[in-house]
Amino acid sequence: MAASGEPCRPGRGEAAAVVVVGSCMTDLVSLAHRLPKTGETIHGHKFFIGFGGKGANQCVQAARLGAKTSLVCKCFLLLNIKKLTAQEGHVGVKGSDWSDPEALLSIQVEGMAQVGKDSFGNNYIENLKQNDISTEFAYQTKDAATGTASIIVNNEGQNIIVIVAGANLLLNTEDLRGAVSVISRARVMLCQLEISPATSLGALAMARSSGVKTLFNPAPAIADLDPQFYTLSDVFCCNESEAEILTGLTVGSPADAGKAALMLMGRGCQVVIVTLGAGGCVMLSQTEPTPKHIPTETVKAVDTTGAGDSFVGALAFYLAYYPHLSLEEMLKRSNFIAAVSVQAAGTQSSYPYRKDLPIHLF
């Protein structure tokens, strides 16, 4: 189905239409035939390093669809990387290509310290630039390591993930004040909970006070979420496990998701979306308070890591550039794009570009 009317396209020199206040993570990914049981060690068959973090993921997907984007985030600052001897008491790095994260697998380190995940801050900034994302407010710090996500993926594309937020938790209200010029001029601002909840809440309040549409993804979910998150969210989008944590209800079907969405909307949200993975999503709003199930394409999943972020990033793109589309149509298109992402391995590496998608999505 073609878009209804002309999209809102960016003008020359226009501010970012989609601003993400959120996380960036280094993904450490192991592929195995199955997920390990508690206390069990199993063999994997592949390991790779990639770029992730919910904030950056969502920003990358929006950018690849054609959105003018900016990411407000914080990662580790690595300075003066060069060959140093152990006698100098510094880290020495040989044979590494700092523009290629996968090359870090073959790094040789001299001395008592190790580079490890801390080397990825500078690489991440370069990754954002390569995805045409503004890095003006991608802050760097020497006080904490860049966040990491340890991910195991099985043959069915299912995953388990442990994150160590690191520098992401140092993103603060002072950083937000520094980025007010870009946040206040956005069409859509979105954030999550891989940064400090207080910072996400401040970003929502800042955007709301400037008349910017807010999209909130409460992930990872917090059971005692501050009530202001609901009232400051124009669109509140969570998955089924997050909905369970937030409501205490079991969410195993579209009908269950509808019940959870009704409870969440009762807390002050204007629009609630509960995503169901391969089951699509359920939507409802203050103007359309009856839950509606939006199914998605049936595909063979290779890796579901980051599919929810692909969905949210696509939704942000449509909210910013196709505001006259119905919410249902936006969700159908976001479902389709997320379904494309699960058919390739990796997180951001699986996200499709506009040029590779059907023209009817635009």
C-alpha cells in the first residue's frame, strides 16, 4: 500500500527529526546450537563482535530508513592508542585496525593492562558516523567502560542477553541540557531504560515541554516504574515480557497483551503498543480504546537479537515522516521491517536499508 500523501521530508540544514536519548553497547555474540542450562558449559560454533545498545539500535534503524537522526549517548573515551612497551607500564596494541571492531579479535596486548571492551568507545562514534547519525551529542568519558552486551543465540534465532551498562549510566541531566537544542527541535524523541531512569525521564519532560512527540520503550523493564513515564509518553511501546513485569499479568497471547495494554493506558499513556515477536503486536489508544492485534509476516528467523529495536526505530521514522498515516498502518510497516531484520545474523548488521525494502513502505 502506498503512503497516503507526501511524507514530511527534511529540508537542507534542518535539525534532526528523530532524536534518540539512549544507550550504545558493544555486542559480544556467541552462536550455539542451543542455549545453555544453568551451570552448564556448551560448545558454540561462532563468535563475533558488533554494535548494539537499544538507543543506538533504534537510531540506526531510523537512519537507514532515511530519517535525519541524532543520538544523545555516552561511551568510553580511548586516547593515544599506540605501541607501548610493558616497561612503560601501558597497554601496547599490535596489528589492530581500530576502524574495524572485528579486527579486535586478533589484538595482541603487551603489559599488565588489557584494552578489552574499553577500546570500543571511539569505534562506536565512527560507526554512528558511518550510519549518517549526528554525533554532536555522543559524549565520551574516561570514568567508565563502554557498555557491553553478552549475547548467546541458538539455531532457532532465540537469544539470552546480559548487559553491563557501564558509561551509559553516566549520561545525566547536564548532558541533556547540553543537547536541548536538538531535542527541542525534533519531531520525535525516543528513549529507553539502558541509561539512568532519571535521565530518560528528564529527556521525556524536556521533549514534552517543547511540543515534541515522545516515544518510550521501557526496556529493560522496571516493576516500580515512575508514574511520570506513563503520562509523559505519547507512545508507550513494550514487549510481552516487559508488559508482564510492568503489570503483573501473564502475557502469552494477543488477548493477554490487550489486557496488559489497557492497564498501562489506564496509567496515563496516550498510545500503548505491546509487541509479541513473531506474533506481531497489539495496539490501543485513548481515541481507539479497544485492543487491536496487528499480525506480522511469517519468516524463518536466523537471529532475533535487536528485532524489537528495529521495530521501534521504524516506528519512530514513520511517526516523524509519515504522521498522516494511521497508527495501524505504521505498525504494519514496522512489523515488516522487523521481520526482515530477524532473517540475518547480528543486531545492527541485520537492519535493512531503505533501498533494499519494497517501495510500498515509503
